Amino acid sequence: GFASLLGQSAAQTSGTPFQQFILQTDVSLFENLLAGAKGGRVVLTLVGAEQVEVPVNLSLTPLPDPGGELIICGIVTDLRQLRQSTRELEDAGVRLADQIAVRQRAEALLHQAQKMEVVGQLTGGLAHDFNNLLMIIGGNLDLIRGRIKDDHVVKRLDQVLTAVQRGAKLTQQLLAFSRIQTLSPTSFC
């Protein structure tokens, strides 16, 4: 299994000191672990066939030997798949964060659109009610104007009626804003 991990044959790895398969910068990690009487584990990089680097987890455990010799059991675990999975998870995390940001922006836009819809409905309701009041005022002013003979008072009533008409135009614009009534654009050319 170890030879296969390195992409070599069992004959190529058998009898070779373990340090020769370790990346030069990681040899001291292995030797420190080996020097410890209790064993332990370390993550290091092995160098396989064609200088392929293989990240591994190495666990060393000293075993009791009735003959007094030091026997060490070593377990080498290939970390390439784990690292690949970690990279894929990181990529998935980035994609998920992007999707969350897009969703948050969409929710913010929806919230703003809902607020604008409420403002439009409120504006439309107020403009409609105000327009009704202006129509009552304007109608009554027209009736009063028809009965008054004093030119000075008629002139004042005409000014008030003009203001009522301007107010009615403004309410029509507000109704158009609230989408209750369509806009009626006119040409000024």
C-alpha cells in the first residue's frame, strides 16, 4: 500500500529508509516524532515517483518488544482526497456566500419595491380624497360666482377657482404617480 501511494513498486520501496521518501523540509518533523518515546502524529509530505508530492498523516506508536528492541508501528494516511474535499468545500462555501449576497440584494430590492408600492397606494388614496374635496370646493365656488354681481368679488373668486384647478392638476399627477390613473403626456412644441 505504501509503494502504491508513492506510485512505485514494492521492490523500489522495500528496505529504503523512510526519510528518503519525505520532502526535505519535512524530515525534521519526522525525526522529532521518531525521537519521542510516546509516538504521536504529524502531517508531512512524501515524494513519490516523478517527484509527485503526496500529503500524508503519519501516526507512530511504539510497541512493546520482549526482546528489548524498539519496534514502531507506523500508519500512513493519504490526505490528497481530504485536501481535495476541503478545497471543494471552500469553493462551495464561496459560491454559497455569493448566492446569499445575491439573495440579500434581491430581498432588499423587493423590500424597497414593496415600500414604494405602499407609498403609491397611500399617495393615490390621499390624492383621490383631496381631489374629491377640491371638486366640492370648485363646484360651490362656481355656484357662488354665478350669483355675485360685484366685479371685485368675482375677480377674487376667479383666483380661488384657478388655485382649485391647479390643485386638481396636482392631484391628477399624484394619481398618475400612484398608478391609479395613466399619464397623459402633452407636446409643448
